Amino acid sequence: MNNKGLGPRIWTTLLMFGFFGQLAWIVENMYFNKFLYDTISGNSNHIAIMVATSAATATLTTIVMGALSDRIGRRKAFISVGYIFWGLSTIAFAFISTDAVAALFPNGDAVLIAATIVIVMDCVMTFFGATANDGAFNAWVTDVTNPSVRGKVDGVLAILPLLALLVIFGGFDGFVASGDWPVFYIVLGGIVILGGIAGFFLIDEPKPVRSGENYWKSVAHGFLPSTVKANPTLYLSLLTLAVFCTATQIYMPYFIIYIQRFLGIDAYALLLGVVILLASVASTLATRKADAKRLNAFFLPSLGIMAVGLILLFVFRAPVLVGIAGFLMMAGNLVFTGVLNAKIRDRTPLGKAGRFQGIRMIFYVLVPMVVGPFIGAAVIKESGITYEEFGIVRDVPTPEIFLAAAIVCAIAFLPLLLTLKRDKTEPPLSA
């Protein structure tokens, strides 16, 4: 662990791999949903199934590969090679279409088969992404940082998903709007591949410390009751993360579709771009002083601001008002995500960052992405609003997804208060 300020090389690595990784995750978490919805199947349950299976794949992969990177004592190879294959698997989506499936399986249900292929390939892409980003890169971040800088680092990392989305909106969404999905996937997949190649020359990892512990014992370590008992603040923080991220996943997979189809705003890229930019600036300014001593002061206000934003999204329809509500929701989300991830890093036992990335994924990805999208899909189905396009009936997301998310967001205050109470009596582990 680095006990000094971070140098330019580490900051460059953090920003580059954090940003390139988020480009790939944005494609996976938002545009795969739109790709499936627009070109193959308008059934919201297919989106929910894809999100859930991808989440399960990401979690299992991170548990296994994170522990393996701990045992080997190196992260660099996992990051670089993983990013290369992550990009290649993204490019593979350029060749998936119902027409291609119909040609290969003339007697089959082309829509169902194509939807299944997309879901399976999403899991393949997720395997490489989880290995490189969740299992190795996030562990590397913990390895090279310390509590005095983690609030700032995680504040910066928290805005990268939205900055990546902004770049995609500005530079690549035109391909999606014109239906040129192959170019979209090939270009963005190529960028991720270039990042993986650069990693061989750029990443500077600490001297390897190989774990002599039995591999499967290290995999199981985070699930043991004794581990939970020894790290109460860590697991309460993770529980808070699970509830919070579940609230986010109720609406996020359907957000762009909601803006387009329910609100009728075709210029969704411009609206979201402005919201993202302003929220990112606000988050960066808010968390620049978020060191270990000041971290806890950010939790309650940021979660409250996000909840207010969600309620206003449920109420507002006019583009300007939706933009204001979206700003509050995203700014609160970014700040809360940044400081909570910093708290989790501070409470991660030394030398075990890799294996705990897998535990974190259960709370950060698996539970939220299995539960949240199905809550969202159930709310959408209940409304019964649909439209037909090219003979396919498509569900239309409604404002009630934001109300449901606000309710779950309010529930997150309960584990958060327990976390803050316990944190006052438990000394930092990674100081």
C-alpha cells in the first residue's frame, strides 16, 4: 500500500483503466439493453434476465479470479490480458442480428434464439470484464492507495462511468441512432483493446506478495462467520451498498428507454449529457476533501439528495424539470458511491484486496442486478403501456420505476446508520 501521495503514473493508470473500463461497462449495462430492446426483443423480462445472468457471472468471476490474483501476488497480467479479451468480446456483438440467426436457424424462433445469444455473449464479455476490472483493477487500486487519498480517488472513479457515458453520447451515439450497431461495437471494443495493450507498459504494481494460503480457503475466507464478526463495519458497509445499488438498478436499465418512449424526448443524449456533466463537476467538488476523517459527513446528505431526485423524477415531465431532478439524483448517487467505496477500501483487510473484491461484487452487482431490474420490470408490466414496432410489442417504462427506487433508497438509511454507529468504535484496518 502506498503511504504517500499518488504520483502521475499511478494517477494516469487510475484514470485510463478506470475510464476505458467504464466505456465497456456502459456498453454492457446500458447499450446492450437498448440493443436487445431495439433490434431483437421488446420484452422487458429479457432485459431483466440478461442483467441478472450477467451479474451472477460477474460476481462468481470476481470471487474466483480476485482470490487467484491474491495468491499469485500480481494484478498487471490480469488487467492487461483481461482488457484485450474484454474488447474482443465486445466486438463480437457486431455480428449478432435476427437476420443472421434466421439464416442459420430457418426453422427456429429467430427472436428467441437471438435474444439467447445476446444474453450468453453478455456473460462471456462480463467474464473478461470482471476478471480485468472488478477482480484485478479494483484490487490494484486498494493496493496502491491509503486512507488519506481514497476518498478523493473513489470520488474520481465514481464519476468515470458518467464521463464515459458522456463521451459515448457525444462521440458514438450517432451510430446507435442510425442503427449502425456494428461500427459502434467495433470502435469501442477496439479502444478497450488498446487500453489492455498499454497496460503492459504503464501499470506499475507493488512488489508481489504471494499468499501461501490454500486457494480454495482464500476463496471461502470472506464467507466465513468469523470473518464477518472480525470486520463488522466492512460488512455493514457492504449491506448498505447492496440496498443502495438495488435502488439504482430498478430504473437504470430502463432510463434511456423511459426518456425516449415515455417522455418522448428524442434528444436524450443532450439532456443526459448536460445532467452528467453538471453532476460530475458537483461530485468532484464535493469529494475533493473527503479524506478518512471527513468521509462520514458525506453519507447522509448525499443519500438524501439522491432520494429527493428520484421523487422529483417521478413527478416531473417537462425536459428542464426532468434535467434538474436528474442532476440531483446523479449528483447524490455519485457522491454516495464514491465515499461508500472509499469506506469499503479502508475496511478491507491488508493483503486480501483481491478476494474481497468478490465479496464486494455480491453486494455491489449480484444482489442489486438480480433484484433491481425485476422490480423495475414488474412495475413496468403493471402499467400495461406498450407500443408495436415491426410486429414486436414493446413495453414502455413509466415514472413509477423512480418511486419504487426512492422507496428502496429510503430503506438504505437503516444499514447506513448502523454502519456509521459501528465505524465510530472500530479503528481503521488499512491505515
